[in-house]
Amino acid sequence: MSIKETNDKIAQGVTTGFQKIEDGVVGGYKKIEDGVVGSFTKIEDKFVGKFLTHEGETVAEAKERLAAEQKKREEAAKNE
């Protein structure tokens, strides 16, 4: 086995090891992120449902209405 072949084999081993570590770290982060975002969304939906919906309005409709109202306020503030 030549030095070049040995170096290539070592480089392949290092690259493979790094890729496995990277995949594990990224996968773990994604699971944590999904859990946090999912929990936040549940809390947000409950808050909107309890305090910000109008009579007969769904949570999704309330969120759309609130986003539109916020956009109007931002545009009004920008124009002042």
C-alpha cells in the first residue's frame, strides 16, 4: 500500500466519522427545535383561543385577523 492510498484511507475515515457526528448533532438539534416550536405553537393557540378570538371565530381566523391588524398598525406608524 502506497502513502497516497494510506492517506486516502485515513481521509475517508476522518470524513466518514465527521459526517456521522455532524448527522447526530444536527438530528438532535432538529428534534429539540421541533419540540420547542411545537410546544410554543400549542401555548400560542391556547392563548389566542382563550383571550383573542371573537364570537364564533376559529384560532386560525383570529391569527389571520391579528396579523392583518398588526400590518395596518405598522404601515400607519411608517407613514407618520
